[in-house]
Amino acid sequence: GASVGYHLVKMGCRVTMVDGEERGQSTYAAAGILCPWLALRRKPAWHRLTWAGVRYYAALMRELSADGAVDAGYATVGTLFLNKDVGTLRWLERLALERRREAPEMGEIGLLSPRETKELFPLLDDQYYALYVRGGARVDGWALRNALIRAALRHGASFIQGKATLVHENRRVCGVEIHGEVYRGDTVVITAGVWANQVLYPLGVAMRVRPKKGQILHLQCPKAQADTSDWPVVRAPGGFYISSFSDGRIVAGSTHEDVPNFDLEPTAGGMREMLRTALTLAPGLKACAWTETRTGLRPHTTGGMPVAAWVPGWEGLMVANGLGALGLSVGPFFGAQIARWMLGESTELNMADYDARKVMR
């Protein structure tokens, strides 16, 4: 949503951005691991979107910097794919080298010994080999979201916090009502994630979108620990990750839980699972303080693909949803594409590949 608003206002539109302040927004909880190139089980449309999404960050960071939003939480720090089986990593290296032909932004690729691996991320166990992908990056989702909003405001957008209800006349959506005040516009874009149906329900429209809960550990290294800001992201078999930020902050996770009733509470079972995995991979984390467990609700749609579409039967209404665990990998780019699509301009994506009407009823 922040990306759509930012790009529309840059293209000359009058924009009002509305945040419902829902507890559990996945952007706040996500760690922002940006290294999609070695995924194995996805459709071509998934690869096109994720590769383009990560590639877009370089241009976006330059644009945000020019707009004065310099603290966007992004850094290219590299990614370590861990494994004790060097044969598995050699196979992964061949795959990476093959895919780098289409994605040169992957950068340097190399197989590392346990000693070399531990030199890059000192808290790791000393039994792991790693495949190093230099172009891997990480982003603080909340910092990025706020940077996009600040930049949009600088270009004349408005930002309102509060629950919005749709205003419509003769099957046309013509604005929203917030705190009793109506804000009119030619088009409303709903990017409300797992809460989308709460907005759509009065129109008799619904999306097949379900929440998948993610719990993520936040740890703090001792003050004596070396600077962690440029440590690479660690990826373990099965998808578990450990990512470091500045000032000794470490995040590790995450869980993927189907939950009823939008449950957001951290659980002892989830923390036990994450701590066991994290400490097995990186015994050095034992000296870190636990500071919090964040939880977020990722929006998943049937088919597991991000989607966007004009809502059938209604004029002036668009939805975008279903980014799931890909929100920070593809959200900025997908938002830019949606903005261009709304205005009838050409897009890099074939938007038919991401048609939300497939998941609407």
C-alpha cells in the first residue's frame, strides 16, 4: 500500500494513504530476507516477480534517497546458505551459477569452508559449510514502509490513520469514510492484507485470503560483540533464517502457522521451536538477550501467488493482496507495477498472471 501511494503521487496523482493500524501487520514483524534466486518449487510467474522485486531495490533506494528518505533499512550484506553436506551445496552452487545468467545482480557466488563461513557470521556452529551469494540483502520492513510514506508526503500525499469504510454510489466506489469524514477519490485501492474482507464485506464481495501467523525472535548481542550491521543473512535447510542489523540486533525465525480468529499471541511452543533451531545453527546466540517475540499475519491466497485486479461489478475499486512471506521481496516493485497499471501505462509484468479475480467470490 505504501508503495502504491508513493509511486502514484510521483506520477502526478493526488493521493490519500489510509492505515487502519491493525495489530499484527506482517510488515512490522518481518525480517526482510531478499534472496529469491535459489527457490526450487515455483512457477515462472513467481520467479519473474521475485527476481524483478529484488532487482528493483537498487533503483528504489536511489529514488528514496533523492526524496530525502535516507533511512530505509536496506543493505546488501550477502546470504549464507548453510549445510553440513558439501555435496548438496555443490549442487546448489551449480544452480546458482546457471541462474546468475538471468540475474547478474546475484553477484559473487562461492562455496565456503566452515572456517570461512564462521568468519562471516562468528556466532555460527563450526560444522557448517555455506554457499555464499553476495547479492543477497535484507531490509527492515517497518523502516522501509515509513520511508515510502515520508517520501510520498514530501511529494504532496496525505496520510490518515483510522478504520475506513467504502463510500459508493450506483455501483461505483467514490471514496472512503474515516472518523465520520468522507474523503472522495476516483479510485480506491485496498491493500489491507488479511483484513481486506472487513473492508469488502459491505459490497457483498470477498477474497479467499487466509492468515498465516509468523513468530520471530528478536535478540540483542552483548555490547562487547563486534559490529553486526554487515553480517550476512543466514539461511538453513528448511527456510529458517538468522539476520543481523546494527547495534547488535539479531532476528531469527520464523514459524508458519495456520491460525483461527486472527490469533497473534506469541506461544511457548513457537519460541521453543525457534530457539532450538537458532541455537543449533548458532550456539553463540546463547549469550544474547531475548528482547521480544514479534508476530504478524501474512496474507495467503489460493495458489500462493500475489494478486491484483479491478473488482468485478464495481467501478473505481482495486484490490491487491496475497504477498504472504514475499511481502518485502516484492511489495515495493509490485506496488510500482500496480500504480502504472492503474494509470494505463505499460508494466514489466503481465498483470494477468496475478489476477485477483481468481480468488474472489
